[in-house]
Amino acid sequence: MTFLEMYNLSNLLLDKAGTAYFLESEFDSFCNIAYNDWIEREYEKLEQSQEHTVKLKPLYGSFRKLGSDVINFSTDVLNFRYLIRFNGKFNDVCGGVTTVLTSNINKALNNNIDVLNIDPFNKPIAREPLYIQTIESGIVVFKVYPFPNEINMTYIKEPQIINSAGSPSTVFEMPNYIAEEIVQLCVKKQDVNIGNFNKVQFDQNEIVQRNGVFE
């Protein structure tokens, strides 16, 4: 479904509800809010059922990096929104024999990794690696411990910006049935906005009449 088709669908739904149409630019503002709300809702329910995983799959991105313990979100991953899975390959030395393990990388409970490295009971190891999240010059950075051979990440990407006013023929990145769901959410927001406006206008008129301005 194109952005223009989404806009036309919103007009159709608004017409059925007896509500005035919105300009394309106004629709875009409401629809982008609705889209982001939809993503938040589906992400919160991601672990509840396969249905929500399937819905979000078009927004999944993947990243792989060799020979580095750092992911920089200004150069490595530009469109990151939420982390789904994070794992890596690590050298595990036992009895003088080195093997390569693939382990899930969990977030450290605090950012004081120096303490974790000193504490033998909490020191990150190949079987239980950790990462810390820091902000460096306003940029999010993940640092992995111990040093990995390879790191792999699955994440939810930042969504497409809906722009029916400037790019009406652009195809929306989600399937049509989700596009319809998002337009319905958008129309609800538009309808509520009009309802609030009408209520304010009614209240203002009532106040004016009560104060004797109208005879």
C-alpha cells in the first residue's frame, strides 16, 4: 500500500464516521504517531506470542562484526531502535585447549565493568559474556567482555517516515493488513483530536452565553 492509498483510506474511514478530512501533511503527523505507538505496543507483547514476532519481522535488522568488542551506533548501526538478540563467538581456554563458543551476550547490571573484571565470581567469561552500554559524545556504544571473535545482533529498526504529502507513491514498508491497522489507529487519533476541538469550542460558546454576551 502506498502512502497516498493510506491517506485515501483514512479519508474513507473519516467520511463514514462523519468527520472532516485532514490535509496530507496533517494525516502524516497523526499517522507517524500511530505507527510509533503501534511499534511500542507490539514490542511490549513480543514475548507473549508468535503473532507479535511475525508482525514486527519486517522491521528486523541484523548486524555482524568480526574482531571487535565495540558497536558504535553512529557508524556500525545507524537505524537501531530495540535489541532483540545479541550473541558472539568467544575463545574458551580449558586445560590448555582452546575452543570457540557461541554465547548469548547479556547486559551488565551496572556499568562498572572494572569491578566485574576484578571480582572472580562475576568476571565475564566466554560462556557468560557481558556488554555495557555507554554514551560517548552523545553516541550510544556497546562494549563486550571478554573480547569476542565475532558479534552478531538482531534488532528492531527505526520505522519508515510516512510522507503522503511529499512522496505519495512510496510503498509502505509493512504488509497491507498492518497498514490498514495503523490507518485505523491514525483515524481514531484524528477523530479524538476533532472531538476535543469541538468540545473546547462548545465550552467556550457556553461560557460566552452564560456571561450574557449573547442575548
